[in-house]
Amino acid sequence: MTKKIKYLSPTGVLGVGFSEDHFMAALSPDLAFIGCDAGSTDGGPANLGGNKPFFSHGAVKRDLRILIKGARQVDIPLMIGSCGGSGGDWNLNWVWEIVQEIAREENLNFKTAIIESEPDRELLLQKYREGKFRALDPAPEIDEDTLRDTDHIVAMMGAEAYQEALTNGAQVILAGRSTDAAIFAAIPVAQGFPPGLCWHAAKIMECGGAAVVSMEKPEGMICTITDDYFELEPVSPTQSCSPLSVAAHALYETGDPYMMREPGGVMDLTHARYEASSERTVRVSGSAFHPEPYTVKLEGAKKTGYRAMVLGGVRDPMILGQFDSWFGGLQDSIRNNIDAVYGESMAGKYRIDFKLYGHSGVLGPREPTQGKTPTEVGVLMVSQAETQEVAYAIAGQAAHMVLHHTVPEWQGLVSNLAFPIAPHFWSLDPAYQFVLNHVVELDHPLELHRIRYEEI
């Protein structure tokens, strides 16, 4: 009999939703576990720095209720990684509170492991002094004060933290910041399946059913791993995988489609082979994994001030025909106006960032249509200062300047910016910045992570 392991990923991120009917139909006694990623840095540093979840309490609770009840129904582990979006301690405990609510409401009992990912700062400082830090590209300059003063720092755990929790009898695992693939590689690797296949499958499965030919809505995927291959099957009967859709997933969220680093090694897809095993399923073989010294990535977020914003659109063809010179003059006028109001006291204490959608808002200087006259341009201006009051005041001045900044062809007062909503400038949340993009070499995989166990 062929040795195999089978597991389920219900969706690409906890809280985005999935079909309960499809999930329940996929539950079976031969599943080894259910895994689900819950976070990312896609939304920027504010989720980590400001203790904010990705999705609402209601959305996360809806998904978690289905997953917990399903896992307990077939008596298999449920593992959630990067809880609350960023995986910081606040985010992790926020999810733990939701799990407790569900357990009370559903009259469920189980052992939970809560794996913290915010390391002890003194331990980080010791590693830094020992030269165990390595900057990634790009990475800001850091010093010991960076490690002391950053609001929140997380260490992206690997598979070993999940394995440790399972060894100690955890039935539900809530992990802080984690590599996405570690959630799904932990059990297959621990059971002796080829690491290359385990990690490659995990890289695909962390996105739920995203590797299907056409993902009309978020759904899940079932993975079966043997000693020779792994096979992917969508849980939705209306979705299918193809060799192309699965192979293309190697291009997603990675700088190299062949070599992808995880704590403790590199998955190597150079010789991976993709073939259809049915009209809906794909079989993958040939993936490898090369061990390396054990490192984990650090992410740190620090508050840098307060923000306000202005959003409007320019449709005037006279302005659009000379937009670059008009906009350059506008920026000078805004700076001169702020200097006139605040004087030298504001020098170096504020900034305004501009995005020009329809012109170069996405690609910036790499925009291939540079030089062509657009039909309209959306102007987004975000001010940042040390206080919310000043950031809001600067946004208001900038809004007024852009509204009336003229071109030589027009005489008198002009109004050249269309505002989509009122008020036309408004305050945003505090601003945060990622201040770490580094890996740190560990002596032991669990060196920066603490696990506590709770019985419900």
C-alpha cells in the first residue's frame, strides 16, 4: 500500500470566507489535519504596529466556527498561522478570545496551543551583538536602538513550532507570525515524507484554492502527498486545476520561481514536473529541499507620525496636456504655502506623498505610457506630520492649492480638481513604517518563540 497523507486548506486567508457546504463535503476521516493561513504583510505595517486585525471580528469568527467544529467532528488538528493578520501578540490573543467564544457557544472542549512570535528584545540584542543578523534586500540601516524602540517585532516561525505543539497534544494551534508554508509542511515533514514535496505542496496550499484555473470565489484545496508526488484537488466541484495553473503558482509572492527560502532550507522547484491526473486534479513530482543554517525573518513596525489625505481627479485637457510641468509647479506652491504658514519650525517635520492614478500611480517611472496624454488623472495626496492636527491642516492647504493651481492658458480663478466625496480631505490613522527586513540565525528553531497551552 502506498504511504500517503491527505490534508485540507479551506481558504487562502482566514476571514475572507469560503463555502461551508464544500468544506463539509471535503471533511473525511482520512484527513490528517486542516490548516489555514491568516496573515500577510500585504496591507503594510499598520496591522502589526497598531494592533489591528485584517478582517472584522464577525468575519473571522464565522470562518473559525466552521473550521473548529469541522476539525473536532473528525478529530484532527486545526492549525492557524499568522493569527489576526500580522501575528503580533495582540493579534494572536484577539483570535484566541474568539476561539474561546466559539468553544463556549458550541459547548466544545479541546487543548489549544498559543505560539507567540514577538521575541524577547534582550535576546534579539544579544543575537545582534553576536553578528547573527543578516540584512535582506532592500533593508534599512538598523542599530541597537531599532531593536529597543520598534513598537512591535515578530519572528516568522517555521514548521518546528507547530510540530512541538502537536507533540504536546494540541488539537487547535493558534500561531503568531509564521511562514505561510510552515503551517502545511509541519505534519508531512514530521511523518517522514520527502521534504521537497512537502514544502512545495505547502507553498501552494497556503493560498487555499488559488491554484485553480479560474478562482471565481475563495474556496479550498485538498492535497495528498506520497513518497513520489503530491496531488491537488479543488474542494469546489465547479473548479479544476491544470498543470499550467499549478505551475504558475510558483510565480506568486516570490522573487525566484525555482528557489524559495524557508527557515532551515530552500525548496528547489528546478526539476518539478506537473501533469494532469484527471480533468480536475494535478500531480506534481521532482521537487527538492536543500537544508541550510536555520534563520527566521524579522518584521518590525514603528509609528512615524500621523496622516491625512486628499483625493480628487483632474479632467481638464488643457492641464493634462502639460501635466508634468503643472504638477511640478503645484508641488512648489504647496511647499511655499506651508513654509509661509509655519515658517522654519516645520522644516523637515512633515512630508506629502503623491500618487497620480492614470498617469504613473502604480508603476511610477517604469510606466510604459510616459509622455502620452491621459484622459483623466486621479490625484492622491497624503500628508504626514508629528501630530494629527498638523497633518490635517497641511492636507487642507494642499487641497486648496491643487484646486486652484492654474496654467498659463487660463485667466481668473479656476477649479480644476473634482472631489469624489465630502469632506474632500480627512484624517487617517497613525502612520507606521517597516524598520526591519532582516533574518537572524538561531541556535534552535524555537529560540524566539514561546508556546503556552490552554484547556477549554
